Amino acid sequence: MDHARDASGVESAAKGAIDVDLVRAGTPGCAHRLHLNNAGAALLSQPTLDAMTGQLRLEAQLGGYEAEAAARGKIEDTYAALAELVGGRAEQIALFDNSTHAWNAACYSIPLRPGDRIITGNDEYGSSVLAYLQIARRTGAELVVIPNDATGQIDLDALRAEIDERTRIIGLTWVPTASGLVNPAAEVGAIARAADALYLLDATQVVGQFPIDVATIGCDLLNGTGRKFLRGPRGTGFLWVGDRALARLDPFVVEIRSATWDGARGFTFAPGARRFESWENSYVNIVGLGSAVRQALDLGLAAIGERSGRLGALLREQLDQVPGITTHDLGKRRCAIVTAAVDGHSPAEVAGRLAGDGINVSTTVAEHTPFDSEDRGVHPLVRLSPHYYNTEAEIDRTVAALAAIAAS
Ligand SMILES: Cc1ncc(COP(=O)(O)O)c(C=O)c1O
């Protein structure tokens, strides 16, 4: 364990700024690719890879259930680490196989009646928009979309003006999938508190990118994914459920993990957030997720946020100097996601040519942020998302590669 922690660069980094050489040495993918797709899925560290392969080996050697029992301490630590990551308690965490299912467990469990209002923002994730439309159709609730202000973040005055006694949910995406915007999550939290509405915050692109404190934000529910900036395995996600939400939500499904048969024709929900979980899980993934979260906590989210945000800003500033390239990130505050268009070249072509140079980026998809697509009409774009383990030299190399494409 100590050796593995050395290999990740965590111990030295915990003492101060991140030791980039050390974290890169503990990230096998850094030797093969220039990875700027951390908003898609970040590179696993060697300690996380070791934790997962160790658990898989244990399943093969002992049997799946027996390996789960042997890893009970590590599994419980995944809950504890996620709680620490968001500033909550372990019993307020539920584990899922992705962030969408975590968000669904929250949103579909909020009791709604005809005429109730669901208020949301302009940069919501495509799956959430579809879910809101279905929930509104099923329950007779009204969906209200708040526009962005002149800076490109959610318009707080417009939000205040739409709130009334019928408002049950305010749902906001903190950092959208298709731009570098950081929405003012805490300001929205203050508005939600004053209105006594539940506040569901989608932090999928935030977890592992910069610090989170649910008490400061004032949210009731927060969902995140493992594979993006947290550097966990694919197929992991979680929901944090605050006490107010736990008291108000009616879990939309029930099964043998989330509740127990009470011996008569009734059942009792599991205590805490685990009432939203399913019985079967990948414990290989859960152990891997715990390892990734511990690594982020040991490095320090403030240090991670400072470095990833700085690399994002550097990339954006340099791209803005290149003739034929336009960046499209809005908002007062921006993060490590950078979106850009290259004149005369489709985003798919640009991403393909960069991949040929060993540079991983992705492209935005209009349907993944439907309201933003209606509003701005700029998608698809090239999406570049550095993380703390990227280097300034990699940013320079990427800008040069993009400049060559723009000039071609
Ligand atoms: C803002 C946002 N919300 C939700 C999701 C869905 O996350 P998952 O794919 O883990 O379900 C994504 C995925 O890109 C996202 O960017």
C-alpha cells in the first residue's frame, strides 16, 4: 500500500503542490497518449489498477461472494471516501453504475402532483432533459427552463422570479458536458433554501476536478460519476442524499437491497441513502472507485482544482491566439473543459487528426445538451479537457497540432 501510494505521487504531493512527474509515473496511460479527454474518462492510476486487479484475482481465487466479504473494509471505505469528497456522511452515499442512474434515483423519487413546478437550467445533460420531459408528462408537473444571463451562466434574477410555492425541485448542472462553464451552484442553493424546494445538483463533471462542500452549496442531492475527473473505473457513479431529501423522497423502485420484507405484506426501507441502491454490484469497480477517491483526497482537491483550472485557462488563452480557431466557453467562472471550433474542419475530422498524433480529445454532441443547442446552435465542437497530470508542454503540443490543422 505504501509502495503503491509512492508510485501515485500522492505522499509527496500531499505535502504541497502536485508533483507532476510523480503522478505521471504512476499513470501508465501517460506513457502512451497525450490525454485531453478527462471530461470523457480520465486515465486510471497504477494504484487504482492494482486495487481492481487485486479484487478480480480474489474473486477468481476465493469466489465472488467470498471476495466481497474479504474486501468489506475497502468497500465501506469507498462510501466514507465519497462522503469526505463532498463533505457529507457515509450513510448519505448510495453507489450506482453511473451518474445517470444516480440522478434518476433522486429525480424519479421526488413526489410530484399536477401543477407542481420543476425548475432547471439551460445547460442540463441530455438524459436529465429527457427524464424531466417524461416526469412532467407522467405527473402533470410543469417544466420551467431558466435562461442564461449575459455572462453565460444561469440567470439568478430570472430564477428568483420563477420561484413560487408550486416549485418542488430546482435541478442544476454545475459544470455542463459541452462547455467550460461553472454555474454558480451555491447562489442557486441559497435561492432553493429560501423557497424550501429540493435542490438536485449534477456534479458529474465536477467530482475530482475541484473541491465540493454540500453544506456550503446548500444542495439536497448531488450525483457524480467515477470515470471522469475522479479517475475511477468506468461503470461507477454515486448519489449523496441530504437529510431533508431523505425525509421527502419516495424511492421510485424497491428491491431486496433497498428494503427488507417485514414478514407481513409490507417492507421497510434500508436506512440512509442505501435505500436507493441495487443488490448486485461490481465490487471490482467499487474497490477501484474507493482507491481513486482516496488518491484525489490525498492529493488535495484544492491543488487539483488549481492545476487543472490553470491548464484549462492556458489552453483556452493559447487557442484564442490561433487564426481560424474560436473557443466557445461561457460564464463568469470557467474550468478545465475547453470547447473550440476550427474553421473549415469538422470537429470529428479534427479529433481524428489529433488522435493520429496520439492526442485524445472528444467532440460535443448537440443532443447531449438540448437546451444549450437550441440556444447557441454551436455544437458539435471539439472538447479538450486537461487534468492535473497533463503538462504545460502537452498543452503547447496540442495547440501546435491544432494550429497546423487550422492552417491546412
Ligand atoms: C453533466 C453531465 N451529467 C451527467 C452525465 C452522465 O454521466 P454518466 O455517463 O456517468 O451516466 C454526464 C456525462 O457525460 C455529464 O457530463
